[in-house]
Amino acid sequence: MASSSSSRPSSSLSSMNNPRNNKYDVFLSFREEETSDSFTSHLYSALCETSIETFIDDQLVRGNEISQFLLDAIEASSISVIVFSEGYASSRWCLDELLKILDCRKEYAQIVIPVFYRVDPSHVRKQIGSFGVSISELEKRFPDKKQSWGSALTEAANLSGFDSHVFRNESELIKTVVDEILESLPKVVPFDNKNQLVGVESRVEEIESLLAAAPILGIWGIGGVGKTTISRVIFNKISRNFEGSCFLQNVREESQSPGGLARLQQKLFKEVLKDVSVIPDIDFNFRRLSRRKVLIVLDDVTSFRQIKSLIRVSDWFLPESRLILTTRDQQVLKNWVVKERDIYEMKELEHDHALELFSRHAFKQNCPPEVGYKELSEIVINYAQGVPLALEILGCYLFGREKEVWESAINKLKRIPNLEIQNVLKVSFDDLDDEEKDIFLDIVCFFKGKDKDFIIKFLNACGFDAQIGISDLVNKSLIVIHDNKITMHDLLQEMGREIVRQESVKNPGERSRLWHHEDIIEVLTFNTGTKKVEGICFDMSRIKEIYLHPDTFTKMCKLRFLKFYNSKDDGENKCKVSYLVGPGFAEVRYLHWYGYPLKSLPSNIHPEKLVSIEMPHGNIQQLWDDVEHNGKLKQIISRACNFFTKSPNHSLTLHLDKLVNLNLNNCKSLRILPAGIFRLEFLKELDLWGCSKLKTLPEISSAGNIEVMYLNGTAIEELPSSIECLSRLSALYLDNCKRLKSLPSSLCKLNSLNFIYLRWCSSLRSLPDELGNLEALDSLIAEGTAIREVPLSIVGLNNFDGLQNLTSLYLTDCGITELPENLGQLSLLLELYLEKNNFERIPESIIHLSKLAYLKLSYCERLQSLPKLPCNLSELDAHHCTALESSPGLVFPSHDPQSFNLTNNLKLDLNEIREILEDALQEIQVMAITRWKQLPEMVWSVFYDPFNLYNVIE
């Protein structure tokens, strides 16, 4: 490479402001008589083989003046290659080309690459030797051009270029020049702004980084998210680096027509092999492909068969070749042995990029007008949820329309999805089998955002193979599992619900699933439900009240899911019905009826099919009114379990073996539970909150799987000692159990117990001595109890390890007179709430609670002093500690550990107080300590933030 005293100017997209730029990648400037049939023609062929769009003027009729067509071609090129030969300077045409090329370099940051073909670069630079003789003759004819031509030659020769003398042969020189062009083009060729995704640059960088190490790359995501667009941008950017390339778009659609895959394969051979007519020997064509460095994109593939038909196997590629697959189905990529690390998931656009993309289509600018359309645009952005296709379609749809039309269109979208968006998204649904479609529609209509394990239980109980079905939906980008909850993009949910609506646009009673309150009101009021209805999810907070006909559910014999809920939870019974008849509940697996109005459950429920029963605020008192159903009394469990006092319950587990969740909260008539409730294998959550007449729990004869138990507000006086059998219990809620007198020591054998809530258990006088055995306990909340002593075992005394994982300890308003001396051994404690107690001192070991952030001591009226406190403390509440006179020391995080003895500083004036605060109290809260009479109480009362004190002082 020839040395250069001046470097090539750096290009930037902002400087490439010529609207005709990039029509050509390369413009070739050369002396036709000398190189057109040799070096230049070979260079041109090499550029074309590498898919570099090159302009060459070998067929133009040359005259004395350079043509405007040629000037336009130079201006419309990203790179100019000047082939300096011995006679280059003898052509006025060539020299005028050179002037234009250098002008474009200055104005558009065009890259200029000189090639010195059998001529010394210094001769060109100084116009000497035989090269100088050529230009001297020309300058005599055109003296006015002498200076400009000479300066141009000098400038061009000073650029970094290639000297043919340093290469062994022309082929090596040509390869080097082509490689240089390939490396330079991506820096100056901007993305196609008409089709690019806003914010595409960062995604391109991520994908290029993956491609650098991965011979096969998968791009995966929902329909309309931009997979095709991003892969096209990547293809356009890097295809020049390959000997052959092909972008096969819409593989799914093309493969559905007869002979479609064969036509795609022929296109692949033609484009990669650069043959106009490809010989029919496929094996031979693949062998030819295997010898070339190629780039192939298969867009929108939906099956392993499609890929195999097009490229057979993946191992015929050269290591330098690259294959990009775009799909909505991740499993297709896995089947083609694409490693998980080589799968790029296309995410939705972030808000700012979404707004910009929408604005480009809706307003032909990068943001909405400040007046009138900004809020409306935000509504559309929230609706589209970052899907580029939706943003583009809606932007184009709303472009140029009045504000009133925007408002009308937005209201319509709330009822009926945009058909164009719907059709694109629906492709993924159409590819599902019948069972996958049912699973998807159940999730869409009833379970979005719900626990995955519970959904699987319900679907399996409905006869589906839920695990594989849900896995397929994840792979096909239709649902997402996050924190063990199943969710999906809002547009996909809307698409699914529109599919259900289209089952019967005019008559909702003919649809499989109902969720919109207006449709449900129509069906229930006019009794138009049919056997097609499989699920109803009704928010009764949307109505004042509704009256049901007794045979409302008679025709809905396939009903699997019934949920009458109240999102306001106001306790009202809004659904009125005198009695129910017919077989409408025979297939029900999930039953939730807020404020259930009857005293007994429907007679035709099949308990062996039930997964969940929830009847909060129900009126149920017995299961059936007539005696003929006594046989089924053994098979049902309900909120009114007092009925089981009349019937045996040994067969309960045989018939409720699928039950996962039993919610009977606020069933105020419930008195007794059957023992069989604790033997239900899959029951994980038992909610008896507010069952105010429930006094006892049955003995637990075998290990149960209940994980959460709500007993808040019950009349329970004690827990059975057999509670130790609930080995998986992690949370126990006993708040407001005012009759609870004690906790059994067997409770301390529950190794999975993380949370115990005992707030306002006013009759509870003590905690078990063995409490220190609960090594997994995270929170112990015991406010408003009658506990007077804290068990020493919690800090690890008397052969107990202590509550080493405890982070929250609430003992507010318990009348505690003494705290354990080794309190500091609770090393993970974050919160210590001790308000309204009777202890006089806090153990000095508290200094060892290095993680303690919140210490609440208000209204501890016998507390006389504070010890040194932990350095990470961020809030100290000690107001109305009327006996508190001193604090031997506080250590603050913004200083090295040291004492701030406030005992002898009771006469500090306000300026001194300000200095102390500035120095030490920036991250700690100190409430009113009323014995410090010199500090106005109003100062401390506002002291949640130390800086608020300044306002009071000033």
C-alpha cells in the first residue's frame, strides 16, 4: 500500500446528505485505452462477483466535455476508485472526472481509493517523468486548467492507496482492493431509512456480534416485531463480504403453494452461484455451494422440513459461510441444531423508539405535534406495545386525519382490532393444532398473568396435555413465562379474543368463551347461553345487580370455567337467583362465585373434576336441600363445611383429588372442616379468612401439601399439634384471631415455614420456647398480642440455633418487659419494630445487627437510654419515649465509627443542632424524644427527613 501524508476523511451518516447517494457502491475512473481490457475489467468483474454495485463508463462515447450523466454517477457513488496509469493524465475526460471525485470527497465524505497501476505514486504526486510529459502536453491546450488539474493530482496521490509494484501479480492486487472496499462500504452506506426499524443500529451490532462466532443464527419473535426487516438490513450490510448470497423471503407462504420449495431452491442456486440457468443436478449444485463463502437468509420458516428441503444439511457450509433463520417458532431453530446462545430474540421497541417510528408514519416527522396529538399518540403507543408492524399500520391509517377522527379510531380499536394487524398475528394461531388453540384461547380469555402451575392443573383436568401445549406456545412466541406466571403481548391477547368474538359476532351465547361484561349480561339476562359456551369470566363490579333464571346454565352443558368475581371486593351479593336446575355444572373444573347467593351448591357438580373452588362472601350453608343427593355429600367440599357435621368425610380425598385451591374466605356460617381436607394431594392454598364461626381445625392424620393457609379472623382457640404434618407450609396467617391462646410446640417442626403473622391476636400470651428451631423463618409479625416474653431460643440459646434467616421481627404493643441479651445474633435482621412495650433498656448487642435498617421504639415510655446503634441504620423512630434521657452513642454510615454522646448537650442552641445534623445525621431519622425539653417537639415531629428540620429552624 502506498504511503500517504494525508488520511482518508472519516465518513458519517450525517454528512451523507446527498439524496442520490448510494445508487452505486463504487465508481471506477480509468484511462480506457490502457486498462479497460486488462486490469480494470478484471477489477470490475471481481467487484460484481462480490455484489458490489459498480459504475464503469467503458461504453460511453467520450467527447471533449465530460457528460452530466457521468458527473451524476460520480456524485451518486459511495466510493471512487481511481486507476492511475501512465497515460491517465493525457485524458481531459479523466482529469475532469478526478476534479468531480475530489469535490464529492469534500462535500459528501466520499471515500477515494487511488490505485497506481504500473506508475510511480511520486510521479503522479509531482507530475514528473513520463506521467508529467502526458499532462504537460494537455496543459498547453487547456492552460486555464493547469493549476486545478495539478492540485488535484497531488491531492489524490497523497491519499492512502495501492501501488501495483509491491504486489506479486494483478490478482493479488485486485483481491486487496476489493477487500478494502468491502471493509469501507459499511462505514459509508447508511441503512435504508424507508424500511428500517427505528433504533435498529444497536440490534444490528448485537446480531453482527453473534454472527462473528456463529455459523447459524436464529432470529425469533412474534409476528410483526421486525424479524424480516432486521435480517434484511443485516443482509444488505454484510452480503458484499461473501462470494455468494441469497435472501429467501416468506418461506412459509411460498412453501404452501405446489412446488414452492423447489422454486425457492432454484432461486437459491441462481443467486448464490450467479447462474442464469442452473443445471438440474441438485447434488452437484450443493457441491458447488459448499466450495463458496456464502450468506443465506431463510425468512419466516415454520418447520424443519422447509429448511431441510432448501439447504439439506447444515454441515456442508464452509466455516466462513453464514446462515440466518427467522421464525416465530423457537423449536424450529432447536431442531436445526441452533444453539440457544445463537438465538436472538427480537424484543418490542422501547417507548421512545416506538413513538418515533409511529410519528414517522403518522406525521412524517420524528415526534408528534406538541398541540393536539401528543396524548392521542401515547394512547396508540400503549396499544401497539412496541410492535413495529402495528405502529407502522396505525401511523399510516391515522396520517392526515383530524383529531376527532383519531378519537373515533381509538375508540373503535378498543372494540374491534385492526384487521391488517390481526391477520399478521393470526398466522401463528393458524399453525397450532386444535388442542394448542384451545389452550391458547383459555389463557387469552381467563388466565393471562396467572400462575403457570395452577393453569397446568386446570388444563390437565380438562383433558389437555398442558405441559407440551404450553411449551409449544412459548416456542411459537404466543406466550411468555415470567416469574412462573404466564403472560403475553397485549396484541396477541386481543388477537385471540377477536378469534373468539368471530365465532358468533351477533350472538355471544354462541361463543366458546365470554369475558366482556356486556356480552355476559346479555347472555345471562336473556338466557341465551348454549352448549358452545365453555367458560365465563364476569366482573360483577360492573353491574348493580343481575337476576338469573333458574335454568340459566342448563344449556351450557360444556361449561368448564365459571368465575363470577368482584374486582372491588365490596362484599355485595350482586347476583340474584332463587335456585338452579339442569346439568350446567357437570363439566366445571374451576368454580369461583363471589357472594354465591344460595345455601347449597348445584346438585350436579362432579367433585372429581374440580381443581379450584372459591366462594368468597358466599351465603352457602349446606350442599343440597334434598335428601336424595346424600351420596354425594361425601364427595363435595364447600364453604359451608358445617354441613359435614352431618356426613362422613373419609371419601373426600377420593373425589377432590385434583383440587389445588380452596377459597372460602368470609364464609361466616362455616363452623367445622372435614379432616379429609388436609389429605388432598394437590391442595396448595387453603383460604378461610373471615370465617368467624370456625373454632377448630381437624386433626391432620397424614402429610399434606398445603403451602399457604389463611386463618385470619377465625374463632380458632388453638392449632392442632398435628400441624407438624404440613411439612410444606411456608406461610401461616393468623391475624385477628382474638381467641387464639397459644401455638403448639409442634409448629416449630415446620422446616419450610417462612412467614408467621399473628397481628392483633389479643389472647395470645406466649410463643413456643422451641421457636428457635424454625431456621427458615424470615418474618415473625406479632403486633398487638399479649406476649410478655421473647423466647430465648430465637437468638440461639439452650441448644437452639436461633432464627438465623429472620429479616423482620414485629413485636409492637405486646407489653414486653425484657429483650434477649443476645439479640445481636440475629445477623440478617433488617426490621425491628418494638413500639409500645415496657422494657427499660435495649441490649448492647444490637450494635452487631449490621444489616439493621429500621428500628422503631416509639411510645416505649420506660426506655431510659439508647446503646450504640448499627452503622447501617437508616431510620430510628423514638418519639414519645418519655423516660429516654441519653444515648451513649450513635454510629453513622457517612463517618468512621464514633460516638455522638448527646447526654451532656441538652442546652445546644439551634445553630449547634444544625452543625450536628450536617456532620452526622444525614441518613438517620430521629423522632421526638420528649425528655429533651430544649428541643421543640414540633422539630422532631417533622424529622422524617433531616433536611426538613432546616425549614422549621428557618
